[in-house]
Amino acid sequence: MTDPRILELAVSADSRLEDILALAASRYPVRFETVALGPVSIDILQITDLSAYIDRLAARSAPGEKLTLPFWAKLWPASLPLAMLAAGLAARPGRKVLELGAGLGLCGLAAAVSGCDTTLTDIEPEALLFIRASIIKNGLEAKARTAILDISAGGADEAFDVILASEALYIPSLHAALQQVLLRQLAPRPDAQVLLSCDHCREAAAFFAQAQQNFRIQRTQTTCRADSGDSQTCVLYRMTRRTDA
């Protein structure tokens, strides 16, 4: 059963960093790690040595027990080039950014650093708790907020100028719901855009074939660094509403 304090501290504008860290540390070994995005550096709360933590979790589990792994706590390589894009967004007055399935929130935090009013969302309360800690640590309380969002439930009615999502296409059963969220929450402006990133091995051709009915899509390959230190190919997508749809 999820501790109700997690969501309470995760979404409250009055939550204190020391309270969040105490709660997070009661569940995981945690520390802040600095992620460099060109001239921008962001402190991200992470599980200390996530791989070792998962190994310990598996070793303590009973035979046949199903493990619930904190995939939200992994800083996926494809999030780095998307965060670089987000850090370079022009922060015109009132520009609103939404990050879907934010996980640790690197991309949304980068948008907030650029000056955009940013909402970082996830379905996992623990992910939002970590994000809230990073918001406070980086002094972004005036620009970033957290909110729980279940893509399968259709999102909300608020409109955003930019929607960010990294590695959001790995569950095919959510593709239709994600398309509806993008259509509902992307502002009806010619310069409004969706920015997606993923490992090239997790591209979803069927998703983009369907999305072409409503969006113009630009695809760019880039290189990002895997956990092993090796380079891997990531893909960035920029989607804008079709005016002829």
C-alpha cells in the first residue's frame, strides 16, 4: 500500500526539502547527482546505484515473488538529448510546458530552467516525490510544479505550448490514449509542438503512422550515451498540428 504522505509531499507547494528527503531515504538509498546539459547543470535526486539496489531487491525476494521495479527512477539515455532541447526553449511570457511520464523529471526541469512554466507529471507518486525534491533543490518552485497524471484516463483539459515525453512509447496498449492526450492538451497554436525521444530500438512505427493523421512529424537521429558508457542511437521527434487534418 502506498504511503499517502508520498503524494501529499510530492504535489504540495508547501512541502519542505528535508521532509521529502527523509521520506525518500526511508524507502531508498538516495542522493542528488548533477546532470550537465551544456552550460546548464541540474541536480537530480536519484536512487544511489540503481543497479545495485535492484540486485539487492531481487536477492531479498522470495522464490517466484513478482518484483515491482522502480523503472521511473532510471535516467534513460534518450532523456538527455530531449533535455538539451528543453533547456534551449525560448521562454516567452506565459509559455507553458507539460512533461508526460516524467520519471525523474530531467526534461521538465530543463524547461523550467529555461524560464518556461512547467508541469511535470507521472502516474507514480514516488516519481513525483523525487521530482519535487529536485524542483526545490534547484530553486525552481516559481517555474515548476508536479501533478499526477494517468495517460490511460485521458489527461486533463489544460492546454500547453510544448509537450515533452521521453521513452513514452514502450507500452503499445497506451498509444491510442497518448495520442488523445496530445490532441487534447497541445495548444491550438501554429507553433505549439510535441517533442518526443526514445532509443531507436524502441521506436513505434504504428504510433507515428497513426499520429500522421493529425500531426506533421520531423524525425532526427542523435547519439546519446548508454549506462555502459558506450554511444547509442536515440531518436527525437518534433510534432506540430496539421492544418489540413
